[in-house]
Amino acid sequence: MMSKTNKQSTLITGLVIGSAVGTLAGLLLALGKSKETRVLVKKSLDALPEMAEDLVTTTQLRGKQWSNKARGRWEKSLNRLQKAIKAGVEAGKQEPPTAPTKITVD
């Protein structure tokens, strides 16, 4: 099962690569077979690995940030829960309050 971060990373990577391929296809169809088009396509293709690497790095950094943020929230929640349990245990050790005695007037 993929984690949410992996799914997002895969989606973003797919979008970037798909956009690049779509752009190249559009250039090829729009401009024909000129030498300028081939040079432009070659430069774009040469840049794809670097763009993909940058995207992966950015996605990994974002994933680590989200993970650290979630871990911090988890630790705070766990700390509050531990305090509440401790307070409950301490309260359970105390003697229960005595019920008020009924006073009767004759």
C-alpha cells in the first residue's frame, strides 16, 4: 500500500513528465521538421533528468517536513494523554468524598 506522500510524489512527477512530453509533442506538431525545432527538443530532453531530480528532491523535503510536523503533533497528544492518565490515577488513589449526613429535626 502506497503512503499518501508516495502517491503525491508519484502524481507530481507524472504531471511534470507528462507536461514536458506534451510540450515537446506540441512543438513537433506545430513547428514541423526545422533544425530549430530539433535543437529546442534536444535541449528540452536534456533538461528533463535535472528537472525530474529537482522535483524528487523537493518532494522528499516536503515529505520530511510533513512527517516531522506529524511527529511533533503526535508527541504533544501523547504527552497530554499521559498527563491525563496520571491525573486520573492520582484522583483514583484519593479517598472518595463522604456523603453529607442527613440531619433530622424533631
